[in-house]
Amino acid sequence: MNERPILFSAPMVRAILSGKKSQTRRIVKINAAGRAFRGSRNWHVDDPDAVLACSYCQVGDFLWVRETWRTETDAYNDLAPSQLSGEETVLYDADGDWASNHTTGRYRQAIHMPRWASRITLKILDVRVERLNAISEADARAEGAAFHDGRGIGHSGWRHDNQDGYVHGDARSSFARLWNGLHGPDSWTANPYVWAISFDVIRANLTEAREERAT
């Protein structure tokens, strides 16, 4: 069992916190021979052991979520994350709780979030390799899609949280648009191999994290 960090955007963090998101997909590293690889080892993508090439996690591992953040006050602006004590109050972009507060600390990218500031821990339930376009409707919904009733935009349909103004007839189409937004135009059409990672949220509270460290 290992514990590693993983990056999520603010919309996807909101989907996790709301219980809408229980899967994530990450691109498989493929070598020149068309095989999934990790270090000096490689596997054919149809090999059941190919999941060993997933550097993000294995079943039973834990992932702690990195998201964009800042401290509650600007008193720590000159300090790097490694210089913070770990007792500072943290605000998260996903919560929008600094939108109207101009005295908060400076914006800090998710990649620079230390372990102590993470409020979400995920337990990995399943890892499999598949083509991106093989995602099912149910899995597209597990990726965080939700049904929008049309209020405010005039028409109803499925969408992921960062697709304001756009809805789709099914969750797969919404996910395809989300993927292109994250990875660039035509990235959905490219249909790469991806790790389909299923998880359960075991903690979504910073206070709990601090209490665990103290015991």
C-alpha cells in the first residue's frame, strides 16, 4: 500500500466533494513498441498485469488530492509552502471562499500543495486500462457529470461542472468536451489508452487530517 499525491482542478474537486465523482482517467504512457511501461518494464496493454505500469496508483493505495489553495491571511505571502508550520488556515479555490476577500494570502498552485494542507484522501478500488472512447455512459457520470435542469441557460442536459452554458444529451458527450478542454482540441478523437481509476473518498476534511497527524 502506497500513498501518493494527485492533481485535480477546482471543478473536479467540487464533484468529488458532492459525491458525483468516483472515477478519474489519466493517459497511459506508451513506448515506441506500443506497450505500457514503467521504468525498465513494459507490458502489452491487453496483459492483465499491464496495470502494474500505472504510476498513479494500484488497488488499495491512497491518493491525497492537491488543489489550488491559499492561506487565510497574507501574512505568509513571503513563505514557501515548506516554510509554513502546517497550522495555518487554508482556503481552497474549489470553495470560492476568497472571491470577495482581498486580504487572503496569495494564490498557490495545486502542484505546490503540501501533504498537510490536503483535505481529501481517496482509496483506490480499481485500476484498469482501456481506450478513452470506450467509456460507458455510467462511467462518464462517475467522472462527475450531472444533469442540469436548464434553468439559467434555457435547455437541460448533462454537463461537467466547468462547462457553464453547455449541456449534452448524454454524459459521454459532456465528458468528451471536458477531455478536449483539458488536453486540447482533437484529444478525444485521438482516443489514447487511459488508466480508468475508481476510488472512494475516505476523508474530505482538513481538521480530520490534522487530528490524524497528532495521534
